[in-house]
Amino acid sequence: MTREWGPDTVLPGFEATTLPLGSADDGPLVATLVRLRSEQPVRRAVLYVHGYLDYFFQSHVAEALVEFGWNFYALDLRRYGRSLRPGHRPNYCTSIADYDAEISAAIGIVRDEETHDTLVLMGHSTGGLTVPLYAHRGAARNRIDGIVLNSPFFRFFVPNARKMMLPVAGTVGAVFPWGADPTGISPYYGESLLQAHHGEWTYDTRWKPLRGFPVFFGWVRAVRAAQKIVARGLSLSCPVLLLHASASMMPGKHWSDEYLAHDIVLDVDDMRRIGPGLGRDVTMREISGGVHDLFLSREPARSKAVGATLAWLDARFPAHRDMTSTRTS
């Protein structure tokens, strides 16, 4: 059966298709695969996986990759963004492995239906935790040629008082996974991005609200379990590019313009420490003045992040070489 792609409801010029994932106690589950393709025949592709409290809207990243000779695909995971349905617990999961189904399906579509020889996975924040774990033990891991990580979520970055509560939340999450902390998160990262506040971007705050969604204890437990695996090292065989900001700072009680040039969501020192243990071939790149999503940073940091990504991709997967992959399992 021919897959149906239709105009994306969010980004003009993009297309989307829905991936059914069965049902859960909060309703039928789907993922959404979005694409932007070159007008010329292209055999290289990037598959993007967003972070927590997020969805794909960074169209300028896709456009830069397409201009550089790559086709671009992005997943809105179950219960996120385009895939969030009435009755769903937003952004909820009880294991990072829950997302293996849609990642495997997307890899199959990009590789087989869309006939690409080279596939690079790109993950931001929690997506930057999910992607290397999938490459470590996912069903289609041998079909991944490279990985790009944008500020991966290797450890929680919270005030000490809340840090002490993480093990408690994880324990509660084992028996009451849908229980949640209703207090939300600091609004300042969102304010640093949104044009209506201090930023340059517009996006759907129903899917990416300033104060976030309730933080489910099952999700905390799932993330902590995944982080422990990554912290021990993964021995990935494919090359990895890890991008991170030059500095982090904990957001305070009041707005500061310093938030516009720091990662105020995660601690970059955790990325520096854990990143080299991901595999045998890890390239670390620091982006001065970057924010948590480096591709949403102010200039010149934004161009540096995109440029570093394009340069690494071209060096590892040049368009002129024979890119017929031997990874078929």
C-alpha cells in the first residue's frame, strides 16, 4: 500500500504522514513523520527527534540541510506536538524504549520507502538521550550511519532542593507513574525563545507551554533509568557529533539577559563529561553564546551551530562518495 503524505498542518512547504502505534490507557497512540525533500535526487537523509516539552518547528534547520544536499525528516513522538490527542497525558512515558516503535518505523520509511543510502539521526535534549540509546540497542540500530546531538539530556539540572526529590519521584513512578508534580518549570527558557517575550521565534504554546506540562513521575523514572545506562558508556560504532553551549546557569526568580547566551535547562559540564563515553568516534563542539536548543540561539551562535553540523556531515558523509550502505539488518 502506498503511504499517504499530505501537507503539514504546521509548516508551509513540509509534508507529514501519521504512524499508528496502537492504543494505551489514555487513548489511541500515533507518531507523526514530517519531511522536507530536495528537488534534486538525494540519497542522504537526516531524521530529527525532538526533546521534552517540544515538537519539530525549526524549519530553518531542515531548509539548511536540504540546501546542503540532504533530505530531512522529523518525528513528533507519541503524545507530543502533532501527535498529541485529546485525553493524552502530554509527553508521558514509562520507558525511553517506548519510542523505539516510531523510531524503527521512521527508519524503515526513510531507508526503504524513500530509498536513502545514508541516514543520520539528530536528537535534541531528551531526544539527545533517546537517539544514542536507540543506536545502542534499537531494532534498526545497524541502519544508522551517524548521530548528531544538540544539548543532550544526560542529567537533570535542577536546584538542590528539587534534586533531592528526584529519587523519590522515581520510586513513586514505579507504582504511580501517572502521578505528577503540578508546579511546572521555570518560564524563562520559553521566554528567551518566544518573540512575544525576549526571543525571536513563534511556536504553538499549546504544545510547548511556558510553564510546561505536569511532570509525570513515570517519566522521571524512565529518564533517570536511561541516563544511568548512558553514563556507563555505550560503545557506539557510528560517528557522533555532540554540540553544546559554552556555559550553563541556573535560572533565578527574575529575568536576566544572560539567559539569552547560556543553557539554562541543562548543565553543559555533564555533556562534556559523559559525551566522550558514547562511542569510539565522538566529536565535541562548543558553541559560544548558545542556548539550550543551539539551533534557536541568537546570532552568531545559531549560524555556528548549523555550520558546525553541516561541516561535520560533509566531512563524514560527502555527497560525491559511494554511499551504498552495508547496514541492512
